[in-house]
Amino acid sequence: MASRGVVTIAFDPSFTGESAGFPRNTTSPDINTEDFLAAVDYLSNNELVDAGKIGILGICGWGGFALNAGAQDPRIKGIVASTMYDMSRVIENGYFDEGKDPEVLKKERMAARKQLAAQRSLDYKNGYYAMAGGVPLQVTEKDPQFVRDYHSYYQTERGHHERSFGSTTGATLSSVLNFMNAPINMFIDEIEAPVLLVHGEKAHSRYFSEAAYKKLKGDNKELFIVPGAVHTDLYDKMDVIPFDKIEDFFKKSLR
């Protein structure tokens, strides 16, 4: 986007990568939403930026946080969520939750709460944080295709990085509990800014964008499906990511 003339700031979320914060690799629905708002604070006071023309773009889990930030902050005038995950939904209900028995889900959530609450006590006692685990170092044909797709990104030269929690430890295990109790995207139906949802046709996660699209109201929304693409194709494949579409969206929404 910067090469296309857009003033752009890219950042690692708090507690990860090059950003500060301890314990490392903590994740949180409020903190990760706040990361976007802090970026808007900075841009709105930058002399290169028209404060009335600020948009945000989030990828994967941060696509969901971008929508959450857009629902909270009317300074954001355009929102792109690419190959998005609703992290609250997947942690509350597991993958592919359509048709699951609500009572079974309730029992599963309570079991998870008990396990993670006990883990907090252990973390305090031990003086270090147990980690949820990153993408597997090895996969086989028996693993789901989307797990193999993640492996092909996070555990190869394509996307591996020693400070990426996807490539290494995963998030702190106890921080996962936050998403059960503080769901994101509760108020995205009140977003007034234009929203572009981008997702791969063959992505296992496509249902997250489809659900968000249904919840968004008005004529300020668009769901753009990239033919043949899987979830991770929209991370880094420059010939698959629809840059022309995204550029056109921002030009129109931020004019």
C-alpha cells in the first residue's frame, strides 16, 4: 500500500515481535483492538496525514480486531479485513461451529475455563507462563488441510520468524481465556464507515467473513471472494492478494 502512495504504518501487536510488553506473546481482545486505536492516535497527529482520511487493514485474527476497532472509533473512515478470523468465536465454540449443540458447547467452555484458571495459578507459582503452542513443526497427510497450509507458511522460509508466535510458542495459554468472556465484534452492525471483507474462496475460515458481512448493515459493506485462494494465500502471495481492489476501496472511502 505504501508503494501505491498511501501513507502507511505497519506494527506488531503489543507483547509480540518488535513491540514491547511482558509477558511475551500475550493476546487479548481489548489490547489488540487498542493497538489499532493507538496507531490512529499517532496518524491523526502526523503532519503527513489528513486526520479525516484514516483507514485500517487487518489480516487473519487482526482482521477481526480491525472490525472491532472500527465499531469503537469513528475516526476510522475505511476498514479492510483480509482472510479474517473472529478469535472470540473460534475460542468460544471451536472450529466449524454451525449446528453444534449449545449445551455441549457450554460444557466444553466450562471445562476450558477450569483448565485455564488452574493454569493461571501454576503460572504464578512457577514464575513463567505456559504457552499454547505454535503451528506444528511437522505435519502429515492426516492433518487437516488448513493445518498444513499454516505449516507451509509459519514453519518454512516463506513466513518463519524467530519472534513470531505462530512459528514458535503460540500465545500465553492463560490469555486465551480472555476471548471467552469479552467477545469482539458485538457492535459491528453500528459501523458507519465503509467495510471491505476479503477472503479466499477455499479458505477454511471463510465463514467468519460471511457471518460478519451478514451482521454489517447498510450499503457500506462488500465481501470480495478471491477465486481459488486458501486462508494463508492472502498473507503473502503478491499475485493473489487483490491489491487493486484494496487500493480502489481506500481511494473511494478516504476521499
